[in-house]
Amino acid sequence: MTTTGIARVTGTLTPVEGRYLLGAGANHFVSDARVGPGEAISAGELFISAAVSCALANVTLHGTEFGADLTGASVTARSERDPEDSTRYRSVVLTFSLPRVPSATAREIVDRFTATCPIYNTIRRGGEIETVLLPSEL
């Protein structure tokens, strides 16, 4: 992510059907389609991974502000596709485990996450998305 708040990820096809090479800045990684080789992370898993990453960043930031003991802290995400509309997820659940943080402090940390994480809030409230098709070389 740049300091302007604009992120960019580029993906290209590979010779392996259902496998893609993704790049974000200097970072490169492989992703597989649901019907691909099944060895690498899938798009759906990447989607909820972004929420987990943002959650952990917030837990660290706000937990540190409270002086909380974050030993053993974790966040798990689970998504469920909508069986009546395969073009969307019916639900995404984020489960926070803050075993060494008092309940009231843990609730405040999670509340600050939900108030500030752009990924969580885009999932929750929706946001603009568009597609752009570049001109063909033919």
C-alpha cells in the first residue's frame, strides 16, 4: 500500500490451468482457482485473508495502546458462499481470540477494529467497484 492509500495488485495467467501469478509491489505469490490445482490459496481465501490481516494489525495497534498482553492472540475468518446465488458470499465471520486480555478491553479492541478497518467496512457496507477493459491489440 502506498502512502496515498491506493493499493494495486496485478495477476497473470500461468501455463498451469487454474493457476495465477499475483504481484503486489515487490511481493509475488501464486493463487489457484477453486477448480484449479488446489495447491495454492484461492481467491475466496485471499478475500477473507485481507480481513484477518487488517484485524491483526488493529489488534496489535489498539492492544498495544491499552497495554494488553497479546500473547496467543489470533483471528480466524470463515466465509460461506450463498447456495442460492453463487456470485456472492452469504456470510463472513471473524472470530477473535484474545486469551490474555480482559473481556472489556478485548471488546474495546474489537470495536476499534470494526470502526477503523477499511476492509471490514467495505465488506460490511459495500463500496464502489468497476471493471475497465483495455483496448485489444488486434
